[in-house]
Amino acid sequence: MKKMFFTLFFIASIFSVIAQEKPRVAVVTLQVTNKVNLQIPDINPRNPPRILTLQEMLSNADIIVGAITTEVVNTNRFRVVERSRIDKIMREQGFQRSSLTSEQVVKVGRLLGVNKIITGEYSEDGYNSTVNIRLIDVETGDIEAAASYQFNSRYLVDLSKTLVKQLLR
């Protein structure tokens, strides 16, 4: 009788832990868009737009994804998939990291075995950067939440330095 009680208690404990398990999430790369328009007649020659190369934009997008990943981990609401696993799946599928379609994002999420995926866009207009992100349910493909943030693109390096200083103090 005592043995059966402990067995039932053990099984109930396992189900309780499974029921409380945090959802798994992957933060994938952001699509990048350069929206600089040099034909605008009112460009200030003292403060011309900064035109980034595709490589610079991809590098900035990686920095932003890293910062988003860190913030998601720090919420303690999700189990977050390591970046190298995401990159491996994307290479195996032949997906371009800067131009994932919604269907490809959901497919990457399914292949990773995650419940949710965070994706979005990063754009530059020569003066400002805009990041739009979405939390997508992998099973349904529905957008559960979205956020947008605009900042002066010249401060991205300062932002990363500040984050590292906070981390290593």
C-alpha cells in the first residue's frame, strides 16, 4: 500500500512538472531593409544619411537578435533555443537569413521543436533604425504579440557597449 502511494505521488509529481514546463522559443534572424532615399530634396548636407552596406545591416541585425534573445532569457518565461541550433537548421533548409518568409519561419520553428518563434524586421532610413518583432505560435502560425522600436542608428555600437558593461560589472 505504501509503495503504491509513493508510486502514485511520483507519477502525479511528474505530470505536475510537465504541466508547468516553460514553452520553448527560438529567436530567429530579422529581415533587413535599407530604406534610404537619396532623392529627397530636403537632405541636410551637414547631416547626410548614413548608407549601410548589406553586411553592416546583417551585422546590426545579429546584434539586435542577440539583445532580444538575452532579454527573453532574462524574463524566465521561456526556454530559449541556442542560436547555433537555429543557424544549423536554416543552413540545412537553404534559407537566407535576411529574407525568411512567414511560412519558412514557422517551418524552422517546427524543425526546432519550439512552441513559439520570435521574428521580425530591421530597417534603416539613413538616420533612424526601426525594429519590429512578432511572437508567433508555431502550431497555428498566429501572431500572439508584436512590438516596435525606433532609435538613432548611430547609437547601436554604444548600445552594445553599454550592455556588455552591465553584463560584466
